[in-house]
Amino acid sequence: MTRALRKTTHEGQLQGSQPWLHQHGEEIQAFGTVRQFPLGLGHDARLYSCQRLNQILADSQILHALYKKHHWLMRGPTFYQLHLLLDKHAEEQDKLIDEVAERIQTLGGVAVGDPRHVAEITRVPRAPDGCEEVPAMLSRLLEAHELILIDAHDAAKRTAELGDDGTNDMIVSEVIRTNELEAWFLVEHLVDTPLVRA
Ligand SMILES: [Fe+2]
């Protein structure tokens, strides 16, 4: 140990650049609560928005994980195309997740982050641990999109009614539009159309 690390203050604390390791503390804000922020929005409106956004956040985190799973497990003649497409959608969902989480923080709430907590909240059905057939994987993703979209449409309407225009705007312009576009790119892969002869 260097001389700098051995030096201590009269309270016994290390001086110099030694980090304070293995620190533990109290939870300082409970999940499901909002702090008072000066945003011109009442407590109840912000609390409601955070609840709706945390549901969207949990479902979107599962959708992101499903995109990565199916990106890895993809197979068949369209492997390369779908492998790349699903990863692109995973990246877009990852961006969306960050925006939703930071909207919750902006409103004074606590965003769901730990995947084990996410699993408790999400309503997206669990996929089998193994690999499904390609159309089943695509259908599973589409159904997750629709579940999120139905919830997002309702959340957008209700948050607007409560005066939370920022949350309404983000849900409409980011959550709904991203999910709709990704659903389109998926659904066209489920059209049984001939490739060579009509
Ligand atoms: Fe990859």
C-alpha cells in the first residue's frame, strides 16, 4: 500500500484517490412514486403517466429482447434479410426504451430497469426457450407490437386528457409510429407470394 493510501484523517478515512468501495445504502425513492418537479403538471397526472409509461417500458424491453433472440435464432432461405432486419428493429426499440425511461425520470418517477422486475410487469407472453418456426417467430413479434400499440393508443388519449402533453406527444410520435412501422416490415414477410412465377 502506498504512503498516500496509508494516510488517514482523524476520523479514520482514507485520503488520496482511493475509491470508497462496497457501499450500500437505503432505497431513496420507491418504485411507483413521483417526486415533486416544477413542470406545471400536478402530482396525479405525473403519477398516472409514469404508471402507463412503465407498462410500455416493460413491454418494450421484452420486445427488444425478443428481437435479439429471434435475430440470433433466425434460419431458412431469408435468414440474412431477417437477421439484419430484426437487429435493426432491436436497435430502434433500444432507442425507444431509453426515451420512455427518461420521460419517466423527467416526470419525477422511477423507470423499471432490472430485467427481473420487467418480467413481473410485462404482459407480453413468454416465448419458448428453444427455437420456433420462422413464421411463428415473426407472428410472436407482431403480436407483441399490437399489444404495445393498443396500450399506447389508450395511454396517449388518457395522458392528454390529464394535461400531460409531453407524454402524449412522445407516445404518439415515438412509441406508436415506431411500432407501427416495424409491424409493417414484419407483416409483409408473412404474405405467401410467389417469388419467381405468378
Ligand atoms: Fe448480432
